[in-house]
Amino acid sequence: MNIETKRDVLEILNMPETDFARDVLPKAQRAREAQFGNRIFLSGMIGYTNVCKNQCLYCGMRAGNSDLKRFRVAPEDVIALGRNAAEHGYKRIFLIAGEDPKYGFDGLVRIVKSLKDAGMFVSLACGEFDRAQYAELKAAGADEYVLKFEMSNPESFNRMNPSTTFTRRMEAIETIRGLGLALASGNIIDWPGQTADELADDILLMKRLGISWAPVIPFLPAMNTPLFETHHRGSLEKLYKEIAILRLMLPAIRITAQQPGADLRKGLSDPEANDSAIRAGANLLFYDLLPDPLAADFRVIDERHITGPQHAKVLSETYGYVIDTDA
Ligand code: SF4
């Protein structure tokens, strides 16, 4: 199935759900299997600080959320957690953080160097830095940098992410690409007021950027944020449509399979919900290396519940997926 143009993307986004399930989903599933067989990738993740100076209107870690208990994990402890995962055969690590001005950049560089030395594929999502800093992270051994554009509509981006600008975000994304780091980027699906046209633009922007991984998720406004009371969660139908389009358009990329289902209380580790995302073409799961009390406070969204590798084991035993801990 060839998906090239905005018209092709819109045709799928606008089709009835039953037609999508009959005509598109099976093709996306076959595309994933043709590329990866029955393998689903499992990456360790460490949210090493939940302090953030920014005020994104939907995020539970925004600076204005005074109800959240904040923490920082010292570089030596991050290194110990990551190296322990490497010793147990996990080759991919995802280091994620709020934009925390007081978490020393030197400490982050030390973490990257050490985990690279341990043989890991190091993926980072630590926000906007300047060119020299991204270059230093690459020199230290970073393989991939995750910087989401969130929404390709500049006005909406500027409204929902008031601590930065769309122009600055895209400049940072281009800097990352220019330095030769793999770029992971993507959007929030079905944010308030998003049109099918805008969603199609988001998907096509991912293609234009040549992403390695699509860290996409539906809109899930967190408690104690300006959008919590007034806006509902994003649609699962749109989530599966976007995943399927991405798989068919960019067959070799990683796409986040750790997705919510209908019952948000089950968090992102609901096997049924993850299986639905995998059936649409997704292929990347996570397990949290942080101790549980800290993991619970890494609260970009409510009810995140990313559990240990036993979650992937359930998916493997129930649905027959082969869990791959390689990079
Ligand atoms: S989305 Fe990221 S940058 Fe924005 S407030 Fe949350 S942690 Fe900070």
C-alpha cells in the first residue's frame, strides 16, 4: 500500500473505522512482520529528573504543578541502574528528563559516556540544548536524540508550549539531524482542536524529518494542568490510524507500542492496549529502571505505570511476540 501524499494520508484518517480495520490494519501488520518478524523491541528507560522549568499546558511535570514531588537521580546512580541493565542483556537505554537547569550537564555527559562504554545504544530525551551541547552529547556516545515537535501547527505549538517557540523547536531538531544523531520525533495525537488536515501534516513532517523512532502518544492532559478539566483524552482510533500510516510509510522505524487503552487507569502497560498498538504496526516497549516510588513521580501523564520486564513477558506469553532487548 503506497502512502506518499497528503491526500493518501487523509484518505485513511477520514475513512470509517470498519473500513480501516478491514483494509489498512492487516497491511500495516504485514509490513511490521515483513521488516521485523514477530520481534518487539524492549528498551530500558530512566527518567532521571522530574524537575522542569517549562510550562507545557498539558504536562504533569510542568513547573507550575506544585503538587508533584520532585526528584533528581545522581549521575552515579543513573550509571549504576543502566550498567546493571546492560549486564542483564539490555542493549538499549532511554534517558528522559524534564528541562532541569540544575541537573549538571557534565553529569549527563558522564552518564552517556559510561553507558556507551557498557555497550548500550543511548537514546536521550532531555529537551532543548544548544548546538555545542548536542555535539558534546554525540561525542560522548549518544546515538539518538528524541525531540518531539508535538504539533506542526506553529500557532498551536506556541500556545500549548509557552516556554519555547515552534521556530526554536524546529531549529533544535535540525541541529540534531545536522550533527548526525538519529532523530526521534513525533506529535501528540488529537490535541484539542486538531483537524484531520493538521494530523496529516504532523505525519508528513515525521516522514520529511527522516525519523528513526516515532514517540507518538494520544493527548492525555495530566491532573493539575490548565487543560485537565476542560479537555478530553485523544482518540484511540486516530492513534491506530496514525501508527498504521507510519508503519506503511516508514517500514523500518521504531514506533512506541507502550500506549494507553480505553481504561486509562491501566496506564501504559495494559497488555491488551499494547497489543492493539502492535497490531497497528508499533514495535517498541519500555521498562522502567527507576525504583517504583520515583517512577510513579515521573508523571508527564497520570497513571503512566510502566512496569519492569515482566510486562513484556506477559505480552510474549499471551500473544506470542518475541521480545528483543537488542538496540
Ligand atoms: S512536556 Fe517536557 S518540557 Fe514540557 S513541561 Fe513536560 S517535561 Fe517539561
